[in-house]
Amino acid sequence: MNINPKSNRKVQDVFDAYTSEDKDFGFTKTHVPLSLIKYGDENLISRSQARRLLARFRDFDEVLLDFSGIESIGQAFADEIFRIYARNNPGVEIIAINTNQLIDKMILRVRED
């Protein structure tokens, strides 16, 4: 991990970005870079990959899934996250960020089922 010694960020600003006053100031939000769960050149296509990713999401109210560096996802991967998990865990809001047209299309497809 590298931290710029000339950074203007304050610890309180970072803490505030991931907490909620409604929940006794506990961490209620998380940011998940999906590029970190890929192993080598594998694609994010399977339900088992999605389930490993989802294992701790219930601890949060809001999850930002960051698709930076991800070109596409499989239908089973998307279905497990955006339809099945979302339906079974209505208290967890999953927000896809930094997507492309292919990923948006796949997410929309599974949400419509």
C-alpha cells in the first residue's frame, strides 16, 4: 500500500465516506474493485466466483462494485449477484460503477428476469 505523504485527505473524510450516522457510525458502505478477485486472465463468469465475492456483503447497506478493468461478465455471475442475491438481501444495495456497455447489458438482462 502506498500513501502519498503530501495527500490532503483527512482520516475523518475517509471514515465519513463509508459510515452512516443512522447505524451508530459503523461501516455501512464498501467499495469492491472486481479486478482484485480475478485470478490471472480468468473471466468473471461463474456462480461460484460470484458467491465468493458476496460472502461478506450482508455486513453492509451499500456495496459499490467497481468494474474498472473488467471487459465483460458471464450471465451466471451477473445473475447470482444482481438477481438472486439482490432478491434475497433487499437491505443491501448493490451499485455497479465503471461499467461498460457489455456489462450494463448483462446486468439489465438478469434484472429483468
